[in-house]
Amino acid sequence: MTARGGAGVSAFAGVLDQPLTRYVPGSSPRSTVALLEKELGITTVGQLLDHAPRRYIRRGKIQALSELVAGERTSFVARVESSSTRRMRSDPRRSLTDVVVSDDTGASLKITFFNAYSAQKDLSVGSLALFTGKPEFYRGTLSMAGADYAPVDTPESLDRSPDGELLPIPVYPETAKLTTPRIAKVVHQVLLTADLDSLVDPLPSEVVVVEKLPPPGDAYRDLHRPDSVAAYESAQRRFRFQEAFVLQAELRRRRAEHASHPVDPRPVLADGILARFDAGLSFDLTRGQRKVGEQIAAELAGTAPMNRLLQGDVGSGKTVVALRAMLQVVDSGGQAAMLAPTEVLATQHHEKITRALGPLAMPGRLGGDEHATEVTLLTGSMGATARRKALLDIASGAAGIVVGTHALIQEAVQFADLGLAVVDEQHRFGVEQRDALRDKAGQSPHTLVMTATPIPRTVAMTVFGDLDVSTLRELPGGRRPIETHVVGLAEHGPAWERRVWELAAEHVANGRQVYVVAPKIGDDAAVPSFTSLRESLETQEDEPEAATVTWLAELVAARPELRGACVRVLHGRQETQDKARTMAQFAEGDVDVLVSTTVVEVGVDVPNATLMVVVDPERFGISQLHQLRGRIGRGEHASTCLLVTRVAPDHPSRARLDAVAATTDGFELAEVDLRLRREGDILGASQSGGRSGLRWVGVLRDEALVARARTAAEAVVAEDPQLTNHPHLREAIARVLDEGREAFLERG
């Protein structure tokens, strides 16, 4: 990152980077400062001010409990006299928390919270809080079902407008010891003592004017001590746009820098290996494959390095697109490398590419084509002799196409002329691993990263702004639709589970194969004694423990419906050779039922597998369930996916399962996933190991804002690619995208 420069930049950094202890005197506030550091890692003014309220409580005038009127929404300050929690008789998994409060008038009120674990924690006996809700008569007594609340120190500590109206009350992300009142005290002290008016705006003045944004100092004050709803909404808009603009400016800057390093052109040859491959295809490319192929071919023929993300739903034909790109590079005398996340997937890619090329993958051998190239596999488990030969073929250039795992990025691997790096399932690799592959080339190679996890447009625009994004939406001919059903064992009897295993037996009897997927591996010494999923539900009051591979393998093998079926187990703790052998046996049809973890999520291609039973699917995310489901329906036979859940129908996770059952469109599911997940998880957890989420921008809510920020950033970077004339913006980038958080920018 560029160095800081200019007096304005120093002033900007000076205030926000100052330690909190400089602005927070007194023993009580100082103890909160110590907790802020210990529990939230907050030590500076900027970190505290960026710890934004998660919501605001909007109130009217405060009433006494004795003045409450049934049916009218009201606000009051009261002290907790008692608190108790009990299980609901109708559903023991749900709870009710009764909190009795009173105020100085001597009146009291019972407030009942449903499944309110936070209320149990926050509203301890003796604590004081501001409540808002609508009281109603129940059995002749005024009470309240649920209420919005915020702990307070005293009634007098609440900020009011001149006419007595309560000002919006910020509610902060808390911990057990760091409550909103404690955080608010320190924030208030900092707002009074820190010179926020000295902050220099990192955004270009013309952008600020167009977007009508308040100055940074005013925005911080209105964020934490707003005098109106409009004030904090304006502050939020400033920081949302600032975050989006800073991110987009850095993405565009990196893109411009990447494009400034020319590469050797790799044009399409009229009669090369690519042309011969196309001539021998036994199927027609989809319209999407042809369009994306033309985009990639044009970029490979140019001197600017391609940096493209290829996304497509499960089975959309991404591998064919990537192979054609690799063959175009081979035609020019270069090499192409494909990096896969697992040995199983790398081996399968190698076999599929070799099989697809046929004589074109047999150089110098009987029956080989004169334009043939060597397709070499390199994995960590290869024997010494095979490894030496692979390394020699790679270094000499004899291997035009190299497929491998992390072994490809080891120091001993040297390429003769790496022209294209293809990264499959890009989200499974760390930034350093992908960069190491690119570093194998003498100059920056073309890069094609692929993902089968569809990305909504706004996520792609926000996170992958330095990549060109291509999308495959069509499915090649021959793919059969997959029927998906939610099997709720909590609301249905044993007959439903019996039907699951009967269906599995029917598929096996018809010569088909079955996946049974569990969320955990389990321990052989801790296999439950339950002989059915339904039995485990009936004998446990709380939510059952996650099903394991070890238990399900025994359960499936013991089912009378599946007597005689060959059942095998596959999971990540097994030795590499054992996993490969089991997968090969399943692919060859020697195994009827494969009980597995999500190790089968990526890349396993068994066209004869037509049924998938996912047990406890609520423990998986939407995209993961969609990926798992994509392992079936890969052949000519109709396929079915059963999501067998043991949670109650009203469990929050059932909405995810219903969404997966409702559609097989991965892009539609990606949008649903975004809506169901809380904002901030979009950038993922990390490849860097630290926090790497968006603090302000909600990619669905702020789609239009992100688009405006991107357009504005493009204009700035076009005039000043290295941001030389925008030192304050460089400073903002340095503050936001430190070494621990910038990894997500390089996911491609």
C-alpha cells in the first residue's frame, strides 16, 4: 500500500489512530476502555467510532407504568423485580421468559418474551431499562407480550429534545460485560474531547457534492448521538457510500495495475489442437459456453493479462470452457495449469481431460495425434518415480496441461512457459496459494478462476470488482431435473423414515446408486444405540445430536429394506489411498450406498447415482446443500434428493430447506441465501483468518449505492490510476484494508 503523505493525511490519521486512553479520563470509563480492548480488540478512537450501533430505538415521551393504556404503544423506564424462564407445554423446545418490572409510582407490569435468550441475559434482577411495547389485558390484568428494550443507568441519562421527546437511542453490539450504556459512556466522552472537525474527507469533493454526504466529523457525531432519525440515516449513508467507494477504488486500482503488465498473446490457430478438439466434440456447446469461450479467446489473444471469474451452476459445463482455453494456450507453445482443491478432484479432472482429448493427449504414442500434448497429474501422494517424471515434463514444457493440487505450488515445481492458471473452486484456496501458482510464470499469466457456487450480481460487483465475471446459466443437454423433498420426521411418524429407506432400496434394485450424507464423521466408540432417526427424536428432549457417518453407516447396513446392499463409508479422516479406492469403487458401480460427509460436495461425478439422502440438512448452508444435490442428476436417469430433518416445522432453519426444495436454480438460491443470512458474512470467513466482512454495505439493500460508488471510483482511477493525487483516499484504503483484511480482494 502506498505510504501516507500530506499534512491532511496526518491529521486524518492523527485523530482516528490515537489511543482511547488519551481521551477517556476517570477510573470507571477507563475500566470500560480496558474491556473494549480485551473483548473487542478496540484500542483507538477510530476503532471505537467505527463500532457503530446495530440499531436505534425510536421513542416518544416516557410514561409512568400507572399511566399505561391497553392497546397503545408506549415507552417507560422500569426496574426488573423478577425474571423466570420456563418451557412451553405445547413444545418443550421453546421457552417463555417472564420479567416483572416496576417504577417509582409503585405500579408493576409483567412482560413475556418468547425464546428470548438475550432478555434472560440482559434483564437481570435489579437492572434498569427503557421498554417500548403495547400493553394488553390478559385475564383481567394488564401485561405485555414482548417488548423492545435498552438497558439504562438512570431515567435522567436519556437524551431528550426540547419538547420532551426521547432522542433515538443507539444500541451497540455487546458482550456479557460490555453493555450498551457502558459503551455509550465512552463514545460520548470521545465525541466531546476528540477534534473530529480536523478529519479530512477521504472522498473526492466532487463525489461528496453529488452524493450530498455530511463531513466525516458530523457523520460520526450523528451516528452515535443523533438528534433525529434523519441525522443517523444521513450518517449511515455517508459511511455506506464511503466503504463502497474505498473498496471499489482499490479494486479498480488493482485492476489497472494488473492490466499494465503485458503478456505474450495466445491467438487461436486455424488448425491447432483446439480446432481438432472442437471438431471431435460429440455434443453441441451451449449458447453460454460459446459466448464465454469467445470472450476468453479474445482476451488470451491480447497482451493484457486476463483476470476472469467463471461462475456457473452445478453441471453447467465450466470444465469444457476451461479446457478449450487451456488448449488455445497450448497451441501457442505455452502451458496451462489447473489447480484443484482435493486429490480426488484433481485426479478426476486429469482423467476427464485425458478422456475428452483422446488421441490429442497421446503425444509420440501409437494412435496419438500429431498435435497432441501431454496431460500431467501432480499430487502430494504420488510415488517418487512418478513425481520425478511429472516435474521433468512440467519443467521441460513437454506437459502442455498440468492438473494438480497444492503440490503444484511447491518450490520444486518449475514451468517452462506458464500462460494460463485455472483455479477450480476458488473459494477453497488461500490467497497465498493462488498467488504462488501465478508466480510460477516468468510474467503474470492469464488467470481463470471458477466457482460452482453462484454469486448474485451485487456480490460479484462488490467483491470481485477487479475481475471480469462470466456466467453460465444453461445446462448442457442430457442433464435431468432433480426432485427435492423435505422429509420432516418431527411432524411425521416412523412410516416416513421407512419410506426413505424403501426408496433407497428401489433405486439400488433398479441398478442405481445412493448417497447418504451426514454432517459429522463421528467416533466408532460413540455410536448411538438408536436404531432409527425417528427413535433418536422421540427419546431426546432437546435437539438431537448431529448424525454421524459412523452411526448412519451402521443404521443403513442394518435396515431390512437394504439387506444385501453394498454399503461403504467415505470421510476426510481416511487415508488418501482409502478414499480414492472407495470413490473409485462407487464410480465403477461396485458400491450401492455411499455414506459420506461433504467430502463428496465437490467434483465427484457418478452418473449412475440417482438418490441423495441428506440427514440433518439444517446443519448445512443453502449453497452447500445445492452443491451436494449437484452430485446426482448427472446421467440419463431421473434423480431425487431427500432432505431428512429432525427439527420441528417452526425451526428457523426449515425456511432454508424449503427454499432448496422449491428450486434447482442456484442463482435464485444464492439470492435467498443472502436474504436469510445476516449482512456481514458475504465476504466469508476467512481466507486471511481474520475479520474480512463488509461493515456497512448490505449487498442486497445497497445495490444501487454500490453501483454509483463503482461508477464514481472508475472515473477517479481512470484519471489517476495510482491515486497519486488522492492521498486522503490512499490513507482511507490503508486504514480499512490492512494486511489482515485485504485478502478478500484477491480471491481471484
